[in-house]
Amino acid sequence: MKSIEFVTHNAGPASMPTPGSNLPRFLDAQLEFAAHIRDPSNNPCPPDIEARRMQVYVDLFYNNIQTFLANIFRIAKSVLGHDAWHEMVRAFLARHRSTSPYFQEIPQEFLAFLDEDRSWEEARPFLLELCHYEWVELALDVSVDELPTDQQMEVDLLDQVPVVSPLAWSLRYDYPVHRISADYVPPDRPDDPTYLIVYRGTDERVHFIESNAVTARLLTILGEPESVLTGRQALELIASELHDSDADSDEDAVIDGGADTLQRLRGCAIIVGSRAT
């Protein structure tokens, strides 16, 4: 590293450095060191540091971040290919300024980078959605939320208020992100969106199921803070919305179908039970 410059008094050989006088120089050394680690192609190696030794820090920093991201965004990496993936990680490290100090939140910072950079959008317009979908699995896996264990939880899903699991996320994407792989890349944006429910079940594993617009709307209504609508009332509201949108809907059919859906969601622990109004 750069030597630290001290300013001394003219009081003889026993003089001590003035407190804090080395701080600006030390900060300069830190910034040069960090800049080279983040972006070695555009920031020279700090003077007085052997390049071979500096390369150890550069490699450790890059490999730690890249490996962590590759483990989270495995499909995105395979779709992009080796060179494009590493180019994107390099750009992330060089240009993005993270707001979180936590290592586990690096994937969220990577998503923020993709959202603000957009240089990838023309070649891979689905990339941000795909990465978000892959990140959701991590977010639910490490979530500190837990399924309710209250033994008094009721199961009258139509005439009481259904309780949605805090570990169930209803998601809407423009692309079928759950189908994308190195072997399948959607040629165009589909006409219809993709609805998914990703959740952590009673087995503590993360699962996903395909959904639809009506089920997504149902979970949105029931998942609103302080929701007081019963299952039946929520389904009646959806039937009314479908009628207003000129959809071919029958209220009884919506409620009957919705009752079956509520039971299936209950079986997956996406809905954990019900409570009295």
C-alpha cells in the first residue's frame, strides 16, 4: 500500500504526528485501492503496490461476488453465455453503487443495476424478469417470516376471512420466466402475461405453481393489510369486476370455481386457514 505521510512538529526527534493529519492521504489510498479492485481495466494499480500482489485482491473480490451471483442467477448465466455474463458482472461492479452493506443483499443490488442500466434490454428483454424470478427463491428461502402455528385457525374459507401465508408471493411477468432456459428463449413477448405463485411450504422448501389472472386478483384482495373480506365476498367482488370488464362471467360459477381454488391453495399452505370477521 502507499506509505502514510505524517506531519511532524519542529520539536526535536521525539515529536509525534499531528492527530488526524494523515487522514486525507489515507482516504486517497483507500479510494485508489477500491477503484482498481472494482474496475481494474479503467483504474490503474495504486503506486508502491506490486501488481502481482494487487491482482490477488482483484481476483478474490471478483470471484466472490461473481460466484455468489452465479449461484443465484444460474439460468440467467446459462442464457447469457460465459462472456456476456462476465461482462455484465464486471459492469455491475464498476458502475453500480450499492445501498446495502449486507452480502446476502447483493442479488437485490444486481437487480437494481439491471433496472437502471438497461443496456441488456434489446438483446435479452426478459432478463430483468428472469433474474427477479430467480431472486424470489432466495428471498423466500431466507425470509424470517413463518407460517402461523395457531391451532385455533379456522378453515371456513368462504364465510370467514381467508389468511394468506406471508411466505407466498403472487407474481405477474410479461414473459414465461419459469420456462426460460439455455434451450428455450422466447422469441417475442407473449400476448398474455404469466402468473405464478412462489411460496415456501410446510416442508420449508420453495415451490412454484402456475396461476391465472383471477387467482392472482383473489390473492391480492385477500392479502391486503387488515383485509376483512370473507372468501365469498372477495369472489363476489371479482365476479363484479369481470362483469364490468364485459367478460363472460357468471357469479355462481366464479364463486364455485373460487371455492375450489381456495381449497387447493389451502392444501399448499398458500392460504393457511381463516379467521372470523
